[in-house]
Amino acid sequence: MDTRVAIIEDDASIREAVRQLIDGTRGFRCSGAWRTAEEGLRSVGAAQSDVLLLDIHLPGMHGTDAAALFHAQWPAMPIVMFTVFEDDERIFTSLCNGASGYVLKKTPPQKLLDAIVEARSGGAPMSPDIARRVVQLFRTIRPAAAPPHGLTPTEVRLLGLLAEGHSYQAAAERMEVTINTVRNHIRSIYEKMHVHSKSAAVGKALRAGII
Amino acid sequence: MDTRVAIIEDDASIREAVRQLIDGTRGFRCSGAWRTAEEGLRSVGAAQSDVLLLDIHLPGMHGTDAAALFHAQWPAMPIVMFTVFEDDERIFTSLCNGASGYVLKKTPPQKLLDAIVEARSGGAPMSPDIARRVVQLFRTIRPAAAPPHGLTPTEVRLLGLLAEGHSYQAAAERMEVTINTVRNHIRSIYEKMHVHSKSAAVGKALRAGII
DNA sequence: CGTCCTATGACATGAACATGCTCTTCTCAA
DNA sequence: TTGAGAAGAGCATGTTCATGTCATAGGACG
């Protein structure tokens, strides 16, 4: 299954260039490209995207704010900020608002594709400069460390999809496995978390900061 | 000029393997390899290293604590944690203590060399899993502004019970109403929240800070 | 004084879930 | 190199859920 990428970018030439890069690469497909966050918010859900590329400087709502709305509505869809800005404020806000990656527009095409793949597989793609700043920002803050949960990455991803409201069948399609495999993962999640229902697992996972 | 790498790692076989990897690669040179942080602290300065590879599980002082001492004494020398641990606590402590990278021991040799180069050039090399965790830690410090949700107190209470894993029947008993009433409340919760399942409602409610 | 909203209760039915088994493949550490 | 653990896949069975439709009673509001 192709990786479906949605793009929100106001500069038409950049937008089309990225779209062509994505549609022109095996294994990738552009599921939609919009000029503003507002337009994307109305359409990106229907587009069933795996990853969202989100510009920051947009007409209307800023990308940093839009990230929060997209993340609230589709928490399982990784958001990769795609911008020229590399100031701490925007990086910090974006990541706090739910973005999972942050790549600069000067990133070469292949690296951008790598970042999309990394984001889809649950990673956190960042341009080197950004990664450095993130680590530096880290030293200035004190987030609460989550306790170890013993869940595998697959199980965490599945939990995320369940929290979004997916059925077993829908989650299986997203994860590209059969429903039986999903059942088994759920089974081990329940064992590890000591729960016996989807909603209990989702509740516990969110409160524990696992997802 | 070669990139001079110092290693602190208690496992002799790993230590020697890394030393050979580094010394066997053009452009890299091992400037020293020690078994404990204490030994390293006495020698690494003289060794004039560009990058320090620091294990966490060490006899004597832990790598996470040692990072603070190394960073205080040689602030310009990037420290890359090199470990099997990927729990939030150790990641968090290491980065706060001055480490600028965090790579897992399962990292393939070429990637490890890449990480060293990236660290030397001011970057923040991190294994994909680690980068993901770092970004997730960021999200925990988001100041959540609770938007109005339109749910009645009864509905919120019911949502709380569902999030704890109660079934309709169990929730009905807790609320001292019949299961049919619970069904009807759930129905209006779903309408207001635009969801169609318990887990979706619980997921959305927790992320929105309703419960 | 109607009427909108909330809370309450009921019945029915098809879909989704929870959990009991068995099985293969792969990786990694002992 | 063997064995444990994780991921993946399948099947069966009983339970719970999601949603349709219908109904009564008490506040709130203009």
C-alpha cells in the first residue's frame, strides 16, 4: 500500500513541486494538496492520509495552530512541519501541538521522502539543526517522564488507532495486517495492561501518556 | 583531521568492537576507551576528543550522572549516549544532563558512525525510537486549554466510567439507573462528540481534557 | 402555555468485540 | 543451536455494543 501524503502549503510552486515529487515516487501518493489549513481541515479526513506535510506560514490560520486542530481530530496521523522557520518558538509550539516531525524546506527531496516514511512508521523526523535545538529546548524544561509500559511499538500504534475510534477491521487495514493479527495484538495489550475492553485500554493508555 | 572518539563502556567485547569500528574507518580515530566513567573523567580531557560515546549501565557512576560531569568539564565535547535503555527516565535525564545524542546499541555500525559525525557537527543524533519518545515528552507539557464540550454532568460522569473500563451494565449500576438509560446517554454523547464507539469517545474525551 | 432539553425507561436486531484455542515465521539471546 | 518471545494468521463461540424506534416526566424559557 502506498504512503498517502497530504500537503498544506500556500506557495503554489512549492506545493506542486512536492506533489510531483510524491506522486512521482514509487510507494508514495499525494492524497491531497491545499493552500490553507482551513481548506485542509475540511478535506483531509476524507482523504485518509497517512502523513500530513504542514507549512507554518499560511494565509489565515498559522500552521503551528493548525497542528493542534489536526492532531485533535486525527491523532493517529503524523504531522510533519515543513517550513523555512527554525526559531525555538515555532519549533516548540509545533511539537507541543502534536507535530511529530519538523523538516526544513531546504531539505533535499530524498531526505523529505525519508522523513515521510519515518513519520509514518512512528518516528520523529527532524532536520539536523532542528534536532539540535529540540535537545537544547529539552534542557530548559521538565516534562513528566512516563513510566515504562512494556508495550511493543506495534501495540502502541494499534492503541493509538483504537483511541481514534477505529474498529478492529479498520485498524487492521490501516496497519496492513489481517483482523486476526489485530485480535492477537489486542489480546497481549489487554494482558499487559490488565484490562478487558477497548475503552479501558484507551483510557489507561491516555492517562499513562503512552499514546 | 580525524574525528577523535572517546568510548566509555564496561563490556570489553562491545568496547573493543566499537574501537575497531572507529579505528578501522577512514576519518575516525579512537582517542581512548575506558571501562568506567571515573577512569574516563581522569583521562578524556588529555585525550582531546571530539565526541564521547557514553554507556549508561556502568560499574560505579551511572552514565546518566557522568554526562553531567563530562558536560560541565568539557562543554564543547558532544556526548552521545550509547545504550540499550530506551525508557523516558534515562533519555530525559541524559539529555538534561548535557548529552546531545542518544543512540541505541542495536544501531548498525554505519549509522553509529553517522551519529558521531552528526554530533561533532553540532547535531543531535538519535535513534528513531528515541526521537519519537523525545517528541512525545514534549507533548506532555502542552498547556491544555479546555474548550467547552456541551456535555451534561451526567454524560461526563458516564464517560469517566467508560474510560475506567466499565460496561454499560456496570456503569448503570454505578449510576443507579437502568442499562437503557445508559444507552440513551451514550447515544447523546456520541452525537455531541461525533463518534460512534466507546473507545473513540474515551479517546477524544481524554485528549480534550473533559475527563 | 406550549415546547425545547435533560433524564429516564423499554425492546429489537445486526455488528463488533473478548477470548478460548492452534499454527508458522523470525529474531535474538543464552 | 536451541529456545523464548514477538509478530503474524486463522477459527469458533458467547457477550457486548450501536442504533433504530417509542414513551413519560420535570425544568427552563420566551
